[in-house]
Amino acid sequence: MTFDEILAQVLELLQREGRVSYRALKIRFSLDDEYLEGLKDELIMAKRLAVDEEGKVLVWVGEGEKGKGEKGETGKRSEEKQSIQTLDSRLTDPRLAAGERRQLTVMFCDLVGSTALSTQLDPEELREAILAYQEACAQEIRRFEGYLARYVGDGLLVYFSYPQAHEDDARRAVQAGLGIVATLPHLNSRLQQTVEAIHEFPLRVRIGIHTGLVVISDMGGGGYRDPMAIVGETPNVAARLQGLAEPDTVVISQATHRLIQGYFQCQDLGLQTLKGISTPLPVYRVLHESEAQSRFEVAVRTGLTPLVGRDEELGLLLRRWEKVKESEGQVMLMSGEAGIGKSRLVQELKEHVAREGYTRIEFRCSPYYQNTAFYPVIEHI
């Protein structure tokens, strides 16, 4: 998510709840220290919509702080009271209670052998290890724009497709899972320098991913409310799949496999009986990413239908290619609505160049590496 999107969600949460701890914000939105300081500067200093309380809590004041010079403390207290009344009315709104029905990809990640680890470590060392593990996971989740909904003991419940949706959320979930597994050896090496027991009990994870329908709504009681709680079979299946996974592996359901097929190499684990699920489900273990970078590349591997009705466009590309062979450099920009055949035209040109025996160099940007300078060049090298 962008900074503005996170700011909008934090603002809505703060208006609704009135007071939010900084630690809760970091966990709920997977924020690092720099992001948190930026939010504080924007809400407290720039917009004057909140105040800091003892360096631990962000308190909503709304317009009260903006107009404090004119309204004074009485006006401030009045607006805080109004904010609380607004919160109460929203929590009792029947439309909020009805929730939102949508498809969601849910990832459940759990630390392996945490009980054994707790018997070997001093509580402070255990805290250091778990915090480092949580931060490493949060970084990968944030990189692929997932939402870390909740820490369940030493496990993580993560949503992909809500609150921010992408057309490839299932793929992002699997990439985040593989990223978490890949980052653990580096994390263990770092922890071994300060926590001796990590040599014998390295941090390992099991990850389960499932895609299905859920209802998302504001739920809770007894002083605790979760504005984005999910209800349905999907999180339960993801948790059961996690239980089937071997340490440091990612296991997915057939529903998720259909959405990511071609992007990853997977091992079919056959039908598996999951506790609480009446029917055995096909299960897959994700081995690694394939070389396919787009849906079109996946389609190329399964075979394409003949190109029809693009003679003029293809002819233009080939004529420009002939000029290139005559040492006249060319730049072509192809743009248009999604689905009209841009990638197919480029593929035809690529195949034509390959048949003539020339070397083709291809650079491709990726939404997953927006913060990596010169990623296409680095990937090529």
C-alpha cells in the first residue's frame, strides 16, 4: 500500500476508536519506524487531527486541535465527546454488522517447534527471536501488499485482496510465503550471533494458503473489536493446510493452485483429509517460481491460437525491424486497452527475431520490485 492509502486507513481507524497505541498500528499495518514517524508527523503536526500521549498512544481530537486557539479546552472536549458518539453509532449500524462478502486469499504462517524453543531460551532471548521473526515476515508481506490481520500466538493470519485488491493476489500470497521461507536462513544467521540456542533450534515455519469466499465485518466484544474480522471456511482451511506442511514449505489448496498455475512449479500431494472438513481436498506443495512473468507467458507454454486480423500492425513492426538490421535504430511504443493483443504482437516479433538468429535482450518491470532501483537491469545481469 502507498503512504496515502495507509494514512487514510489509520485516519478512519483513529476516528472510529478514538485512541490507538503506536504498537497496535505497527502490528495492524505492518509499519516500520520510518512509516510510523511519517504518520505521526502528518496527523499531529501537519493536519492537527491527533495528539501524542506519553509517546505510546495516538489520540484523536479532530477539528478540536485545529481550532484550539478559538475554541479552547471546552471546545476540544466537546468534539472528543462527539467523536465517541459517532463511534458508538457506527458500531451499532446494521449495515456494518451485515459485513462484506468477497473472495479472499488467506495465508496462515506458523513457527515450528516454538514450545521446544521456549524451553531452551531465556524469556528475553525468546522475545528477541520472535520479534525478529515477526518483523522479517511483515517485511515480505508488506512487499507484496498483503494485510497482516492478526498475530495468533507465534502464527500470522494474513489477507491478500483486502483491504487492497490486486488481480494477482493469489500469486502475491504464494510469493510472500516463499519469501518468508527464503529469508529465514539469513535471519537465523543473524540471531545466532546473540542467541546461542538458535544454532540447535533454528527458526522454521509452515505456511498454508487457501482462496475462497468470506464475509468481512466489524466483530468483537468485551472491549475488543476487530474492524476487519473474517468469517467462513477459508481461514480454517488455510490453517489446516499449514498443519500439513513440512517445515519451511508452502502448501496450497486446489482453489489457489488454479489461480497461480504456470507461475510456480508445484508438487501434487494428492487428496488430503483436513480436520473439520468433510470432503478430502487436493493439496499442492509449492516448490519454486517458474520463469513465467505474465499470464500471456503462461498461455504461450500451453500453445497459442493463430494470429488473425493483425496483418497491418505486425507488418509495421517487421518493417521497423528491417530498418534496425540496416543499422537504423528504432523505438516502438505500443499502447491500448487491455486484451486487444499487444503482448501477442510482441511475441510474434520475438519469434521472428529468434528465427533469424539474432540475440534478443528483454527487460521487464515488476510491481513487486517498485523500490528496487534498476531491477530489470539487475535481473538481466
